[in-house]
Amino acid sequence: MHAHLNGILPVLPTPFAANGAIDPGAMARVTAFALEAGAAGVVFPGFASEVDNLPAEERETLLREIVKVVAGRVPVVAGASAPSAEEAADHARRAAELGIRHLMIQAPKSIGVDGGAVAAFYLAVSNAVPGIEIVLQNAPAPRGSDLKPEVILDIVRGNPAITYVKEETLPSGGPISAILKGAPPHLKGVLGGGGARYIVEEYVRGACGAMPAVEITDVHVALDRAFRAKDIAAARDLYRRTLPLLVIQANFRMAFTKYVLTRRGLLSNHLCRAPVPALDETDRAEIDAWLASVADLLAAPSAARKTG
């Protein structure tokens, strides 16, 4: 049996060199940071990884680097979403060849919200790559299809390869409860998303973990551990203190993540390929101020991880 996915599993960004090429060395540093911070697994590529702007070869190069750094210590969840089942299966096959068994897949929006059509997509992928475990990603519109809980449950019941659901519709609380209530035995858990902006409610509802971005993994791990120790007050306090940062992150997405990682000594730039808003001087000063307000929660990066 493959390892269970529980706890904080950050979605890793794609670092770029100054010339715009992918930067495997920086990828290794960010992965090592996530592990040192206590991540229970790592996810790549996801929306937060600028996946739409990465050719398959770049995805595989960086995934190979991540697998090398992780060295089997925690699960690696590979994103395998694609416009067709054939392409998704190809991504899944490449990941499986690296020893990865957990694949996070969102059905293409082009399929629509008909349960039969979406189920057929997932069955085509799981039949093409036997032995994988699928994390069904249900993202909100306009990015995703906003599948209803009853549709998701029908899809999961008909496909034993789907062992997790990542529920990101807004609000996510009710759907998480509904999916867990109707879950078949092979569904191991429901994971939260949405950048951890609703993580406490997701956990209260029974989510087994969360997949936020990586820039404050150490704080999210502390929150997760406090919740599991039944110190809900401490978990809520960590959530309250970091929420302003997550609100800013909602606007600037991976540009915010990469900027914070530069401030933490892990990246040397915050270049993005994705069409995200640019951070101006005032934005950066505001982020710096909020980072300073939680400085006591942030671990200093180890010398081995710092940029030169």
C-alpha cells in the first residue's frame, strides 16, 4: 500500500533563471526547504507551478530534481492535468517511471460537468497507467468545473484508482463534509486547497490535509500539528496571523510566492511566465511589513539552502 497523504503538502513553484529558463538548482533548494519545514509531501506541477506555461520536458526535468531531493522520505504528488485523457496519461506515465504513484488530475473544462463524461476521462487515465492513485482536483470556476459533491461521489465510486479528492470549490466546507459522508471505502481522504485561506474550516470539516503554496510551509506545518494535537486555539491564532499574507497571495499568486521566497533567501528572483500582476514597490513594502509581523514564526533558512 502506498503512503497516505496527510498534513501539509505544498505545491512547489517553478523557479526561473534570469534568462527565463527553468532553474533546477533553485527547485532543489525550494524542495529542501519544504522538507526541512516539515511538509508531509510535495506537489508539482500544479496551478501554483505555472503548469500551463511548462512544456512536458521541463515538467519532467524539474520533477526528476524533486524526486532526487525527496529521496523517498515523503510522497511526491505529480500534477497530471491535461486537455485530454491521452495527454494526462502520458504525464502520469512519465511520473510513474520516476517512482511517483500519486497523480493530481483535474478533468478538462471542455468535458463539462456531466458525471458520465468526467468519469470516462478518469477511467481512461487510470486504465492507461495501472497502479497509480489519483487525487481528483475539483477547482472552482473559471479555472475548474465546480463539480457538485454528488457528481464527485459517483465518479469516485466507479473508479478505485481515485483515492483522494482535492476540494477547492468556494465555499469548500459543505462539499468536504458531503464527500466524506458519502465516501466509498477506497477514498482515503479529502484535501483542502484554495491557498490555505480556509484551512481551519477545512480541517474542522475533516480534511486530512491541505495543499497550499510553499512560501510559509513552516507556519502551515505548525498549524497542522496544533490542530492534530487538539490545540484549536493555537491553530486559529497561526491562521489569523498569516491570513493577511494569504489574502495578498490571492491577488498576485506565484509572483507573491516567489517574492517571499526571495526574502527568505531561497530564490534570487521572482520571475514568472504566467500572466500575473506585477508587484510594484508599494506591494513589496506591504508584503515585507506583514512578513516582519510574523518573523517569530518563520524558521531561518539553513546555509545549505541559501542562494549564493
